[in-house]
Amino acid sequence: MKKIRKERDNMTIETERLILRPFLETDAADVLEYLEKPAVNCFACMKLNSIEEAKEEMKKRVGEIEYYFAITLKDTGKVIGEIDAYPEPGEPHSDESAPKDTFSPCWMLNKAYQGKGYAYEAAHAFFDYLFKEKGARRIYAYTEDYNTSSQHLCEKLGMRREGLFLEFISFVNNEDGTPHYENTYQYAILKKEWDK
């Protein structure tokens, strides 16, 4: 059962075991645990090297109250990951008047808490929030071809695999300094599919 609460511009989403809430400056140590060594290359640009860097990052995140959430354990309050998505037009070449009803979520979970269903619980509640509260028409996600756990999560959420982009994007360099291009799957789900 999911509960959404909004208190003084502070949005929270509550599930059976989790609370998704805006980040706090005091979350720095928990976030450093999983961003010190990002699990997949797409998060390489978010790498944190020290508690000082983590504290600075938390200061930047504090103002994000609608689309960027810390995934916390309900019983302890520990931050075990994050999930975010921002509204964008469905057509990338559309003008400013186009409806922003498409979202591309990004999720990350501390390795110590993977395999326990937390990612699904958080993502399911977040998708429901985007569709029912934020007017999402379509949600899509990218995942590397080697990230089978993320692919499994997309499929468990009812998303369709729409395609495989070969050598789609580079997040890191090879040892010789050239870009390391990754093969990327795209998944998506429409509101009408979610509602079924």
C-alpha cells in the first residue's frame, strides 16, 4: 500500500518498508556509501570521493522536493538509494508549448540492499506517483546491456523492451583514453498500460 503525503512543500511517498522523501544535508554519509563506487558506468559522473564532497552534494539536492527522492528504510531512516525523473516533452524536437508528460527515471540502490525487493518497491511507488500525481503519459528507461538486474526490474514493472541501441553512449573511457561506448536497452510503459 502506497501513501503520498505533502507537508509544507515536502513530498513523501510511503510504501510497506520504505519512505521516499527529499534529501537532507544529514544524508551525506549514507549517500557516500553507494556513490563512492558507483555500480554501473552511467553513474560514474556522480562518484563521490569524500564525506566533504557528499556534504556539498547534499546541499545541492535539498531543494529538490517533487522529482528527486532518497529511498529510505522506514524502520531506521537509513538512505539506501535514490530515484528521480523530471518531466520532458514526448517529442525531443518539440517546441516550448508541448506537454511535458514523459519521464525517464533513474534509480540507484546501495549494493548491500540489493536483491531484497527494495528497488521494485521504490520504483513501483514512484511510477504510480508520476502517473497519478504528476500527469505522466509515458515513462521510459535506459539500461546497459550488461545490467541484467535493471532489465529485470523494468520487466517486473510491466515495461516493454522497445529496442537495443548499439554503442549508444559513453560514460567512461577505455584504458587508451578513447570513449567506451555501451549497448543500451530502452524500456517504456504508457499510463493506459500501467492502469491495467
